[in-house]
Amino acid sequence: MKEAILFVAVTALAADFEWNLPKGFPKPVVPADNPMSAAKVELGRYLFYDKRISVNGKQSCGSCHRQELAFTDGLARAAGTTGELHPRSSMSLVNVAYAPTLTWANPTLTSLEEQALGPLLNTAPVELGLKGREEVFLGELRRDPVYQQLFKKVYPGTANPFTLGNVTKTLAAFERTIISMRSPYDRYRWGGEPDALSPAAKRGELIFFSSERGGCFQCHEGWNFSEIRYEGGHDGPDDRAMTGAFLNTGVSHYAAPNRGIYEFTGQPQDIGKFRAPTLRNIELTAPYMHDGSMATLEDVIAHYAAGGKYPHANQSKVIRPLQLSQQDRRDLIEFLKSLTDRDMLRDPRWSDPWAGKPH
Amino acid sequence: MRTILLAMLLITGLFAQETDAVQITGDVKQPLTLSAADLAKYPRATVRTTSNGMETVYEGVWLHEVLKKAGVPQGGELRGKALSSYVLAMAQDGYQVLFSLGELDPAFIDNQILLADTANGKPMFGAQGRFRLVVPKDKPGARSVRMLTKIEVVQLRKAQ
């Protein structure tokens, strides 16, 4: 009987979350042991922006994933709370719920819950620096009236809901809600608004989706401009068979520790292979590439038009010199800018709840 | 200078403009230029695809129906010399893919190759092109040519 009541309570909690996706877009995958609920997402928002999560109280998750920059930080390489530089650039969290694997070059990391532990506990380099201080932080949460109320609501019937596992589950649930599908391009392509794009962006679309002229879509594929997983699975036949989800695109010499998925697989043919990230909101996520080595979209297009900068045996065959006029490049950039979802940058669902409040 | 400017305008125009008809040309008895209005008079067919979790219903005409109208050998006539013919599908940007006549004929094989003109009930546009091929039985999407402008039938038979 008790179990039945608990089950009903959990179901009711889960059922109060609505994705509210535009028509036609698939739902993301949610792990069975971490169902969505409106309260959990709200608690996640508080945790995401809480600087007490860092060793010196200077940074939160939101420090390297800033809403106004499409949840990136504007830096070439992320800087942790004690100032240590990460070897790679902060990735956008937009549509991270659909990412089959997480981070730039870890083919084994598939769970957002697990990923959240990285920035919390990593020591080489220190990101938030929570390692060894976990209990102190959880104690702070336990004493805070905001969290006393929220944790009880999200994890009812638990003697001690203030655990690191619940913190990462909650952060993951919040991150899953950061979804962008309402850019001008979405309105043009799927929303029945032919005038949502400028003529230049429309010309850019043709270059992007032409394998003869740009071929960008071959790696930045589908509605998310990156490979995805969604509720119900993969599509079966998969373009990844041709390109691979991780690619060497001739961006650098790929010295350690930036050797791509090789760091995990140890296979020489994997040196330099990094994720092709989503291009949604790319206008706001400069500087570009895993190492932040390209300052502007013009630089990125020049890189691909040249067929890569640092020739490597593993370089993808998709990367080859392109004939792009100055006008073509401008058009491509206009197209990429049409992927910016401005509403998302101001949406209160993802904003800092602590802003203006002492904590 | 003016010539260069004019050339640039023409090139830009070429790529920006959507073609409003598909040509069926080459070794055919009856070359055709088909607009969406023409295709509307053919037997219509639909194909449902899912890409990245997004479903699209394409409507148009099976390519073999169009080829039949152009007088390309089909069924019992598709034998001997005709079996060395192929079909080149060409896109506005120069992209080309090839099908053999045999793999387009339902008398040979249960294939599905649609010359589509609408997606989810609406005329296609932009990077889809006004017309495209949809080949759901192919594993990759590479032969589902977008921005389709021309279908050329070529007789390949070589002298011994």
C-alpha cells in the first residue's frame, strides 16, 4: 500500500513536466532513474547557479555556461574557479539532452548525470574544486531554507535527500530543459514563415546543404546540426557510417592532452578526432573549435574553405578545399546567424534565480 | 567591371533561383519538362521518412511512372539493350547520382524511388529544392537528391 502511494506520488510529480516542443520535433531521452518533474528542474536551476558549489565560492556551473552566450563562456579555454585553465573550450549546453555522447572528445560519456560530476570533482585541472569538500557543500544545502523546501518536494520520502547523487541528477534534469528550436531558421524551415530568413541567409542555406559547394551538413546534420539521440532511438541507417561522429578536421597539431578521442581509445587512427557540435546559436559561442583557436565565424569558414590548416593522416575525407567567393562566405555566415534563438537567451526558465539575492 | 558585376549577378541568381520544373531528357522517346502542376496529374504516391526523430511525409510521383511517360522501356520491354541504360539525377548545384533502369522498375525489384514535390503537404523550398528524390530503401541519404533539376537517361551499351 505504502509503495502504491509512493508510486502515485512519483507519477504525479513526473507528469507535471511538459516539454512543450514545437510540432514535429522529437522528445529527448530521459533516464528511467531520473524522471523529469517541474520541481526538480526548478531545484536544478538553483543548484546550477549556486556559487557555493565551488571551493572558493567564486563560480557556479553558470560561470562557464552563461545563458546570454548560449551557455558558453566567451573564452578560448575555460578557466576554473581557482584560475586553472582547462585544455578545451566550454561547450554549449543547448540541446545537450539530445547529445549521444558528452564533451568534446569522450566517446564513453553518455550520461548527463555522470558528466556533472566532472566539473564538480576534477582536479587536473580544478574546475569547481569540490573534491574533498562534498560534505561541507551538502551541509550548506541542508541548512538553506530554499533547499530544505525544494529537496523535500523533489525527493519526498527520503531520509536524506541531500546527496551528491541527487545534486547531479537534479543538475542533469535542469540541463535537459535547455532546448532551442525557435530560431528564425526553424520558423522558415518548419514554421511556415518564408520571410523569417533574409535572402542572404537563404543563399547560405543552399551552400550549407550542397555537398558540391559547402557540404557543411555532412557533419552538422539534421535539425540539430549535430548527430542526436531522441526518445525512440536512432534512425537505423545513419550518416555516421560515412563520416563518424568524431572527426579530425585539421584544426591543430593535436598535441597531448588535446588528441581527441585517442585520449580514451588509444588507437592511433583516433588522434585529432573531436565532436562536430551543434551549430545552433553558433553566432554567440565564439571563439570556436575545441581549443578556441578561431576567433570568428569568418575564420572558421576560411579554415574549411582551405581544406584544413594542419594536414593529418586522420583528417576526414569530407574536409577538402572549397570554392567559396566572399559573397558565399557572407551568405553562409548569415545562414549560421539565422540559427540564433534570441528568446532562449532571455528565457526566465533558465536564468539565474540568485541574481540580486545574497546567498 | 560591368561584365564582372553582371556575371556575379547571374551566378548568384543561378544559385538563388529555384527551378520550377524537372527535365526528363537523354535517350528517351519523349523528352518532358514537368512542373508541379504537370506532376499533379500523374498517379500520386507518398513516402514517410524519419530523420533525426523528425518525421516527414513526401508526396510526388514514382520515378518509374515519369520514365514510362517519357517512353523509357519498362516491365517486359526492359530487356537486352535497354538493360544497359542508366538514369542520371542532377541537382541545381551540379550534384549527380546514378540509378540503373533495372533498379527503378517495379517489375524488377520492389524499390521505392519518389520524385517528390511536397513535404508534409506543402510545396518544397530552399535547400530541399522545389523537387527532390526520396529513396527510403537506400541506407544513406546520398541518392535522395535535393534541388533536383534534371533526369537524364543514358544508353551505356559499349561496342564489343
